[in-house]
Amino acid sequence: MSIAWPQVFLSCVRRRTGGLSPAACLLAVVMPVGWLTYGLLIGDRLQEVTNILNLTAGVAVLVALLATQPGLRSARTLRGAGGLAGAVLIAIVATASAAALPQVTASRAAGMLGTVLATGAFVSALPQPLALLRDRARDVSGLSPARFRLAAGASGSWLVYGLGTGQPAVWAAALVGLSSALTVCAVLTARQARAGATVMGTPQWRDSVVTRSLAVAGV
């Protein structure tokens, strides 16, 4: 339940959103809606509470991203980022609506929705790591390492939960989320290591001091 809150603090309180993928932020709003619906269909209170909190956090980060980066509010950018999220949302609504049909039970609708969500989880896990891998010089000041470490731990827990309760949709989605979170963690760790190596390198002022000392000595 606390996965996204380090990111909420960084983006909403400290106003740092550099490196966030607009598509990933939109999907972070859409996917909890789907999982909340899934929880309601199967009567899983844990799913319900968790995804209400995830939805709240997702909306907060998305609002912060659009507020701090006005360039992302253009119709072209929103159309490109929202197209993927819109397709996932339509699939979620269409599948969940099947529960209203008299010949479709809630458990059967949940099974269909779970398949859609597992596919959606795969899709939603791609934008953020791909954005980092595609642009090695991308500003990552707005990405919370704690958020992705928690995401890796939570995905591992959901993987075990899904396997233990016999819910293929849950463990398949968790497996994809775990891979995505670990990729982002690896990229952020590598960036921090490079930044640390740069700071620990030979200070530029030392060369200038040596040069001036030699000049004074007549060399």
C-alpha cells in the first residue's frame, strides 16, 4: 500500500518530476481502476483497499507531473501517452461490463478481467524502463529509488500471493511488475554510481593550482 507514496512525496511535495514517463503515470491511474474492479468481483478486500490507495497516489503523481511540466499538457503529447492508457481502460470497462450479463457470473467476469489486467500489467510496465534505457542522459531527479525498491518487494509478494491463491492473473502481472521495477532500480543505481565517481574524481581546481605554481616557478 505504501509503494507509490515516496514518489508522491517527491513529486507533490518537493515538486520533482524529472524522468517520469507520462504514459507510465497515466497507466498508474488506469491499472488500479481495473484491479479495484477485479477485487470487487471476487470479493477480495485486500485488492480493494490496496488499489484505492494506489489510485489516489497515481492521480496525485499525474497531477504533479502535468503541473510542473507544462509542455506535457499539449494535445499531441497527451494523445500519444493517453492512447495506450485509453486502450487499456476500454478493455477493462468492456470486460468488467460482462458481469452485468445474466449468463456471465462474477467469477467468470473476474477471470476474463484478470486476463486483460495481466496483459495491461505487461503494457504498463514497459514505458518507464524503456524511457530510461532509450535516453541514457535523461533527467532522473524526479524518480524515487525507494518507490521502485518497494515496487520490487511488493511485486515479489504479489507473485507469491497469486501463486498461493491460484490466481494466474495476479502472479503473471506481479512477475512483469517485478521485472520492470528491478530494471528501473538497476538504471538508477548505475546513474548514482556514475555520479559518485564523477564527484570523487580529480577536482578541476587542482590542475589550475599546479599550472599556476609552475608558472610562478618559471617552468
